[in-house]
Amino acid sequence: MLGQKDIKVGDDIILWEKGVFLEPEDFRIVKEVDPYDTRNGLTTYKIEILPKEVLVDENNQIANFLKMNLATYFYKNKSWLGKKNDKQLLAHEQNHFNIGELFARKMRKAFEELKEKKIKDFNAYQNVYTTYWKECKAYQRKYDQETFNGTLTGPSSDWLLKVDQELYELEEYTYTKVKQRWRAKLKKSSSGS
């Protein structure tokens, strides 16, 4: 089986994809807006290791290590947007989701480097995930601090451009491109070429 078992993307989960943007109605938690609090939105996302069933033997070696990938998901039922018609706030929350994808790409790149070296040790992949997850959380905090949770127009625009540039630089590590590359390699190795 060459496919990966992804999280079932349904009505309440969005897989990060280029050109797919969050809409106000994607933020399903309803909250009162506090005019004295700058935190008027919450984007809940997860960077998920795939396949869901990572097979690890007694020596901590991953049997299906070539299939290792990551996907970035947005959870509608755990996210909220205070002012549904505030385009700047929506762009700010979209950028939180984009930052999640940025760090997923950094993780995918590191995973690919491990795969190229034929490293199957589960701890190596887990260390990559843990390291970049911590960096992602720090990056998200810095983003909120420098933009005052998206209320400052200039810094917010700068951050949108910065994250977009970083995503572009890691374009070859999108979920789909990594999946396609390793499917081709698996197919080639199974045909004996």
C-alpha cells in the first residue's frame, strides 16, 4: 500500500493547502469580544505526523519510515474569531495557520534528510518534531507580540510578507510534493529498478 492514512478532513477540519484561505465562518466558537483585550481570535491547528500508524519494532526502528510525512490541520470547532468582519484580524489568524505550515515544512525537510540517510530510528524523527514544535510556538508568540495580536497594521503586513517568503523558500517541502516524491521512490524500489 503506497498511500498514507491522513486525518479524515471533514466539515470541522481543514488541511493546509496553498491558495485555500480561512473564512470567518471557519471559526466556529462564539465568544464575546472584550474591547480591552487585544486577543480577539484563536487559530487552533496541529502538525500531525503521518502515517497515523507508525510501525516501530523492538529496536526502535520504523518499518515504514519512507512514508513519514506531516500535515497541518486547522480545527474549526476549536477556533474563534471575535469580529467576523475584521479582515485584518482574519489575515492575522490565517498567518498563524501559515506559520504552522512553515514549521511543518521545516520538519518535512529534516525528515527527508533522515530518509536520504536511511535513518529509521524513531527517536530521530521524534526529536525533529519536538525541536521544531518548540520553535514554532516561540515564533507564534513573537508574531503576536510584534503585531500586538494583529492590531498593528505595519508590523502585521511585514509578518505576512515574511512568512509568505519563508513558505516560498521551502516550497519543495509541501505535504503533497513530499508525498509524491516518496511514492515515486517506493514504486521504483518495488519494481526492482
